[in-house]
Amino acid sequence: MFEKIHYGGWDNCYRLTNKIVDLVVTGDVGPRIIRFGFIDQANMFKEYAEQMGKLGGEKWMIFGGTRLWHAPEAQPRTYYPDREPVLVQEIDHGLVVTQKPEPTTGIQKQIEITLSPDKPEVYLQHRLFNHNLWAVETAPWSLSVMGPGGTAILPLPPRGPHPDFLLPTSSLTIWPYTNLSDPRWVLGEKFILLRQDPDVKLPQKIGIFTPNGWGAYANHGCLFKKQVPIQFEGIYPDMGVNFEVFTNHEMLELETLGPLETIPPTGQIELQEHWTLYKDIPPIQTEDDIEKILPSIE
């Protein structure tokens, strides 16, 4: 079902529901999905209450929800203030949300959103269009701002014994402020976990290339899972990673990236995502907790 609604102080929002889950897209700013959750239950995404309903202006605001960026991150290029109305078009079981070309970059963002008619699943196509007269090298980058109090899960590649396996199977990148001794991290044998703690202000971030093609966030007794196709021939940003997690005291971001590509003038690149939401998930604190739920989420 599709309906236009007021949400969070914005007059022009659009709700998609299949009687299991619902999501809300903002029409006054974006492109952005500000809500996703089971009907009448908690939003899996963070909402910044003091920013909700804001319009216009030259200062970038995070707002919350899921947004589309182009990687690698740079200031000011990445932080174009997407605070203008977007074009929202209805399609079968979904919407296409298109931003005006950014005057500072010549890049235009678009998200095509398709909600499964009978499952708690969403299919997304993120697109970046180049409106410049020259080619641009970048990568599509989808950032989901998750609500506080949960735990992110990143699967590590399949394990194997030495000396049967001699070559590395993945990349792990860290930022200058990353502290792997921070107790919010669990660096396990099969998974990396990052816990969001509202009482700890210090930010943390890592990136990983996971051939499993998924990352997840457990909160409110639910688990939000993001899946992306793997392109082994591509060169990924940030030293070769396709998933990143960032946290501070307000939220946790679960991020997916496509490989770096050169977009010719009038060309485009895409990043596909598949979201699934699971319920009745016990708290996730250890690898053993993940192993118990793994058969139901893979």
C-alpha cells in the first residue's frame, strides 16, 4: 500500500507498507528513507528529533534514516546539504526518489525502492548520475543510521587452517581514531561485532571486505540485514572494503559500498541492496549468540 503522509514535521512524506513492515520516504529532503520497521513497532533507524521537519539551508544535516552518498568521503564534496525537495514517482510496489543534480559536484542521486508484497524485505537500487562535462571516479555508498542501543554484526570470510591456506582472504581498514581495545568491539573468529553505547562519546569505525555480502544490526528484539552483490573484479574505496560500521554516542551507521567506477558524462553507476527484517531476535553480545540465530537469517 502507498500513501502520502505527514511525518516528523515534514508535510510531504510517502509510506509504503505490506501489512508486515512499513517504510517512510521523505519528499521535502533527500533522497532518504527515514523509517523502516515492523508495523506499529520501533523504527530501526535513528531519527534526530531536533532536525526532523527542517527545510532548506546550507548546513548539512544527518536527519537519520538511510541516505545515499558518493565515496570516498571528502569535505566539502561529500557533505552537500540534501535539504531540497526530491522527485517522488510511484512504481509497482515501490517508489523512485530522485534528487536534483548537486550544483557543487554535478552528481545526481536516485534511490529506487521496491517493497516485497508479502515479506519483510525491501529491494533498493542506488544510482549516481554524472551531469558534468567530464568523467568522475566515485563509488555508490549507502549509509543506514541505526537507532541507539543495538549491536552491528559483520561476518568474516570462511576460516581455514595453516598451512593449507597461505594467502589473505579479506581486508580490514581502520581510521586514525579507531581503537580496537575499546570494549564496544568484539573481534571474534567468525564475526566482528560493534555495540552502540549511548554513554560513550568516542567514535569508532572499521571497514571490511566481506565476501559473505551482508552485514546486520540487532536492536529492539529485531535484526536488520543488508545484503549487496559482490564484485571481486572491482576496486573498492577505503583500501578495498564493501562494508563499514561507525558509531558514536548517538547512533551506529551500517554502510555498504560499491566499487570505484569512472562515470562518463551523462553516465551512471549503481549499487543494489536487499534489506530483510527479522523479529524475535534475542540480544546479541557474543559470537555464540550469533551462531544460535544464524540458521534463521541466512
